[in-house]
Amino acid sequence: MKKIYDNADKALEGLLFDGMLIASGGFGLCGIPELLIAGIKRAGTKQLTIASNNAGVDGFGLGQLLETRQVKKMISSYVGENAEFMRQYLAKELEVEFNPQGTLAERMRAGGAGIAGFYTRTGVGTLIAEGKETKEFGGKTYVLEQGLVADLSIVKAWKADPSGNLVFRKTARNFNPPAATCGKVCVVEVEEIVPLGSLDPDTIHLPGVYVHRIIQGQHEKRIEQRTVRKKETA
């Protein structure tokens, strides 16, 4: 089966529909599927629910979909770098479901592994646990969290081979692998496509069985926040 597509628009063709749930990889601005996000923006798909650690920044990453009002709900852990996200949330224009980072990652991993739910102590006694089932194990209270299964996963990797075996770099490995596994369909953008058989099996982070479509493209290397020391006067 051919997995390599020419660009984001062709790779997303036939997969997008209004009201869908999308799992998006990335951590801060590291490893975000910026080309695929731009493709979703061009497609105009709306009423989206997006599960992602964060929502990009204003004008970049998932921030673009917030600006065009294509997002109905965010399932996220950290949203502090996006002013438009904050504005929409406070104005009740955007639904937000906050998840602790580890819980969100485990929800994605569980969904990909066919696990319907799991118990965790994280969030017990807080707003996170409101309306959720709790149970005691060993005299301690745990809250039930549901595995997350998305209609589509969009992720970014460093390298891929034609079969879809993926290698991630550093922090990009945090959320991209679990996000990739929890989607019914997974589309990946990569910096480099290498010949089949050139990847050492021991270095592959995600096997190609999870990957359905691949594109290659140029990516920005943005820094979310940069602080520099003032130049000292002579």
C-alpha cells in the first residue's frame, strides 16, 4: 500500500469532516505537525475537537485553527502561551477539557492499545475528578479516566521509511507516539524519508503498522520563548 503523498492537502483528502476528533502530536512548539495543521485550515473543516498537549501560539500551530474558529473544543494540558485561546475560553466561545499531562498521554496510549479506561490518583479531589467515577485501591482513592480514540491522528517525526516506520527527535517523542497510535487513521509529516531497510530496527520509535499516510516537507524551527541577557555597556 502506498503511504507517501505529495503534500498535506492530498494526504488529508477524504479524511476530514465537520465535528471530528483529532489527536495532534507535539510539545510546546517542538514536534508539532504544522504542515498538516495548515492543510486542515485550508480545508475549512469546522466544529473540531482537538486533543493536544497545548494549543500552539497565536498565529502558529493549532493557534491558526483557533483564529479561524474551526475548533469547538480543546482537550489539553497547557495553554498559557496562546492569547486567543484564553480570550475564546473566557468569552465562552471555546469548550476546554483540561487534563494533566501524564493523564492525557496515557489516555492516548490507552486508546491506541484498546484499553477502555484506567484508574489514576492524579486529579483526585480537584475539578479534574468532578463527575468521574472513583474507586479505592489499597486505601487510596483513584479516578477513572477513559482511553481516547480519535478519528484522525496528525503527528510529526524526524525520519520515516516508505513503510511508515518512524524515528522522532528528543522532545518531539513526548506526545507524538501516543497521539499517533490513538487515531483510526494516522497521517505523519517528516523531515526526511529514507530508503526501506536503512533504519536500524532498534532505533525505530513507532512501527509503520500505525501509520497510514506520510508527507515530507520543510519545517520552521521556532522557539516558544527566548530570553537573552542585555548587552553590557563598555
